[in-house]
Amino acid sequence: MTVVARGLDNPRGVTIGYDGAVVLAEAGRGGRSDRCVDSPEGGKVCLGLSGGITAVSVGRRGAWSQRRIVGGLPSLAGRDGASAVGPHDVSPYGDREYVTALGLGGTPQSRFDLGLAGLMLGQTLIVRSDRNGQSTRSFGDPAAFEGRRDPDRQGVDSNPYSILGTRNGAVAVDAGGNTLLTIGQRGAVSTLAVFPNRMVAGPSGGRVSMQAVPTSVVRGPDGAFYVGQLTGFPFPVGGARVYRVVPGQQPTVVARGFTNIVDIAFDRQGRLLVLEIAKNGLASGDQTGALIRVDRRGNHTELVPGRLTAPGGLAVGADGSLFVTNHSTSAGRGELLRIANV
């Protein structure tokens, strides 16, 4: 395992770009503006334009380099810049463009207290960077859709977290809304799947209803969509699952026994890879993450055990190597790791 990029601000989802570069979303570090709101987790968070998209590539001599290809995207964080809300994921889209999902963590109305730039939170954007500069345009508004429809009927809460470009537009998971959404080429949003609550053991005994909190979506070798879940409170160890989604059908569970999934992928052999942001559970306070490979018999193998700290995103390179964003909830300390083909 080697570090191929450093100094990143809350790095999250990662993908392989058109030219073979590794492209990742940085949620940024918020800002020092007077556009501040109370965070659901406590304290104030302030808006800045510190979010962006970064490309990491290897040169002819084997040295890795990194550069921001898109900047100035909204970011919401406290004074230390940690655990920012901003660009959460990135995926290739169209003619050398990318589509990115911007988080929110609230109702669409909460955006109005953050000014014009804040209105972009909770949306999906199409971004492009070339020799003529960068361009950004709105693609869809999952937060507004959640505000109108509330598909899971648990109160309006939107936090777009993962996105996947498709031939017909994109699909995205809304972690706050517990949904998998489709976004058409003209930006129309509709529900593809709703992920149900489950009854689990509570921290003080008894049973409590736990929300699904989906955080990742990929297309599997069979063409279906696969969705990993973080799980909501009480974040039980071993309580996270991977769902298979076929349009027009109910989601089905295909793998279980994980903890706080933040991303998933399939390797070149078609084996499922699962990235856990906190292998001992978010409630433990332990930021040790885990990368788990699942073989065709369902056996779990942890790769690079003990080497990941609050990882945030996962992608498989053309040569089979794995790329993982690390320290995904830290400003200025984030990394991109390359794990050799195993």
C-alpha cells in the first residue's frame, strides 16, 4: 500500500477518469463566511467554496502528481474543517464530463439560510475541466425531490452521497432519504428504490427501529445496481448489508455482516469489495476502517488490516489495483492510497 496523494480536504468518493487518472471528490473545509447554520450534530457550520474535484495521475517516471481540476464548489464545515459536507462523490458522465453529488444533511429549506452558493447543496452537478477552463451546471435536485415526495415517509431529510453516471442520466443514493434515485438527462428525479428500516437491539436493551442510510451505488457484473448501507443509530457492528436493485423490483439482500459501509466496488474477478468507515462501529469512537473482499462462497477477507483510518471511497484501477481515500473526515490530512493488486 502506498500513498499517492496527500493534503486533501475530506476526500470522499473516487473513480477512474477518461484518461486513466484517478479522480476524487473533496468535500472541502467549509469557510469563514457569515453564512453559518446550526449543525444537526451540534455547533455551527459555515459555508465556503473550498470543495472540488481532484485528479491524481502517474507520470512516465512513475511519480504521482495531483491537481484540482474543478474548484470553488460549496462546502459546509465547522471551524476545524472536519467532517465537511460538500462534493461527496464523482462519476464519469457524457463527453469527458463528470457528475458529482453535493451533500446537505437537512431539509431543502435549510439551504436558503446559506445564500446563493448554499442552494447548490443537495444537488447533483455536471462539471467539466479542459484547456478552456472549468464549467459547472446543475443536473438534478434530489433535495428538492425529497422535500416534495419524502418517499420513505420518515420526514424530509436529504443527503445525496453517491452517484453513478449512466447512458440515460445517473443514479444516486440519498443517505438522508433512504432512497436510490434516478436522474434523467434533463434533470428529472424519480424513485428507483426505498430501503426499509430494521428492528435491531438498542444500546440500553430492547429493540429500536434503525434507518438504512444507503451510502454507495455501483453497477455489478450482472448489470444490476448494488447499494451499500451505513446504517443509522445505533450503528450496530455487523449490521450493515449490501442490496441488489433491479428497476421495477424490491431490493434484495446479497451480502451481510458488515459495519458502517461507506463504499463498495467489484474487482476484475467480479468479487465484491466493501469499504467500512469504522469497522468497530461509529458509536465506538474508533476511526479504524476496513476493506473487505467477499469471495463467491461469501467468505470475508480483510485487506491491509489496521492500515485505514476513516476511509471514504473506493475504486478499482485498470490493472486491478485498488484506490482508497483515507482520513475522509479530516481537512488537510486526507490521502489517496493505492493498494497493489491482491
